[in-house]
Amino acid sequence: MAQKIIIDTDPGVDDVLAILLALASPELEVLLISIVFGNTHAQLAHDNLLKIYYNLSKEISEIPESKERFKKALSNHKKTKLALGEDDPIDGEKSVAAYFHGPDGLSNITKTHPQLTPPKLDPSEQHDYLEITQKPSHQVMLDILREEDDDSVVIVALGPLTNLAHAFRNDPETFSKVSRIVWMGGALDHPGNTSPVAEFNCFADPYAANEILNGCKKGSFELILAPLDITTPHSIPFSDLIHPSIVSIPDKNGLIPKESKNAGPLEIFISSMLIRVRGLQASFGLRDSMEMHDPLAIWFALSHASRKRNTEALKEEGWELKQRDFQIERIGELTRGMCIIDKRGTGETGVDRSKDEDLKSYGIGKKDEETGRMGEKIEKSKNLPWVITNTPGPEELRRVLLGRVFGDKV
């Protein structure tokens, strides 16, 4: 039986690849695609999701064999819901990642490649593959969790956690029915990608990230992180993702791939987005490959499909997880969105000693391994978030993604 999932996302070029991977994976049943601001504004991200389905429908129309790869996701008997969510963070200034993803979130293909945008949908018409709802996405998320059995739905979050925080605030009991949350977010021991210390999804709404982190620590639900530490080393060469009929890129051996076939609609769609990204990464001095941040979170979900709660027992081959304790900076001038790890080795977490004004500061009070500074009891949580620390490897992710999305044998 397929794992039921909700994808909360802000498409986003790597979100597109992640969503396509989910739709091409029979292990997963996508109940809802919930849109949030992030890589672009929420309404534009909603439009981008429609672009994905538009070009996917052209793919299965023009290339009959591709229908087999996506038959479950594009069946008409049970449509995936699509809901528009939050366009602003819970608190603080709004930030979007247009610097990387372009003004529309997809390298500005809305203007440069208008043929990739579907005709405007008549409100009176139904979408062929989506049930488009007018309800806010956090309400739809809660509706699904109420309807489904406890511990049966996984949320995979690919953007800021704003929608999830609204759902948790609105109805914590229902939200806690979630099997687990898998979030592509944060940077623990790795540099940030938006600031020197912060990953974008955590930076964009650190208040929401903090609420979800605290909910996990209180035992309301399980949280699994795919931070930059693990996603950054997982990349796929642009020569695999950009069709040679559009741009000829040398492969890892320096060879120009031959045009074995004409580019299909999905290859044109993906290639058109990634040309700008490739040039941008070259300007940053990065390698000639696309980092698979969001696809890795989907890959984890499909690799652990139908596994129930108790993350400690997740032992799929090649995957490793470790519990980590950290806090999230929300208002720092230079550290907004930073995952703060207390490295003092005292057992304290986030204790500011300058606030200690009572007599225990003078040595009055017991201190041992179960207490903090002079008698302060340390709360040792068993409900810390889990962090993905190892996978079956970048080459396996390349094989899975290219094989399932494009039908390529790798």
C-alpha cells in the first residue's frame, strides 16, 4: 500500500524535480500539494505547480510510454488536491529567493518561454488531474489529517514551514496525527546558502521553523531534517538534466552527449529552467551540477514508505539518522534562521548565564550530570529532531531520479 503524503512546497526549480519524482514513485500517493511563499511569492508558486502538470500532461500525450511512469499520479479516480497557502511569514520581514530561482520562481520562463505556461483555467472548469480548492492550505491539511487514520500521512515540506505552523496553531491535536514531517531545511555544521549561517527555508520564516521544532521537542510529532549538510553533496550533472538539443554540455568525462532522441515536453520544460541556473552557479564558482536539496527529502520519503512512527527504528539500507539538539535564531541581525547548537558540553541548551541573578551564581546549590549551572534541572528530551546523516549515495539518487522522471537508464 502506497504511503500517503502531503507535499508543502514553493516551486522553485529543485522543487519541480522533487514533485516530479514524487509523482513518478508508486510508493507514494500525493493527497495534497500545499503552496507556500519562499522561492517566489505564493500565487506565482501556485502558477508554477500548474505549469508542472501542464507540461507533464503534454509528456504523456506525446510520449505514450511515459504514461506508465506517471499513471498512478495522473489517474482520474482520485485527484491530488492543490491549495494556496501563506504568502508571508508568521513574523519578521518577508524574503523570497528570486536571486536564485528568478522572479517567477522558475528562472523567469513565464516570460522567456511562454509556451510552457498553460492557458488560464476557467473557474467553472475542472482541472484534468488536480482538485483545486479555494480553502487555505493549512485548513486542507487539517481536513486530510482528520479524515485519514492516525500515523498514516507523512508531510514532506520543501519550503518555509509557515503553512505547517498555522495548521499546528489552529488544531494541535489533529496536526499531531501526522506520521512524521520530513523537512528540507536548516544548516547545522554546514555554511548557509542565503546568509553565511542560514539555509533559505529556515531564514524565510524562522518563527514557523521554531514552532515546528518546539512541537517536535514536546513530543507532538516526529521531525526529520534534510539539512544542507546532507543535501549539498547530492548533485546531478547539468549534462544529465539539460537536453543536448537545447544546450550541449560535456559529461563528467568531457564528452559531448549525442542527441539520441528529440527532447520531450518534460525535458524541454526542465532544460528551459536550468539554463539560467547553470549560468548562475558558474558565476558563484560552483561545480557544473544541480544540487538535489528538495529531491533528497522526497527520496527519503519514498525509501521509507509505509514505515510507522518511531524514527529510531528506520533502518533502510544506506540511510542513517542522528538526533540533534539545536535552537533557531529568529531575530538576529546577522544570524536570522541559524540553527544554534550549544557546543559547550555542559548539558545546557540555550542557557544564557548573564540572566542568572540569584545566589546560586555564587556556588550555592548542587551541580551534577543531571543538573545545569548550580542546581538548575536539565530537561533531557527524547523527542529531539532526527537529522539525515547518510544516504545510499549521490549516484543512487541520480539513478532513481533520472530513471523515474525521464525514463533514462543510468
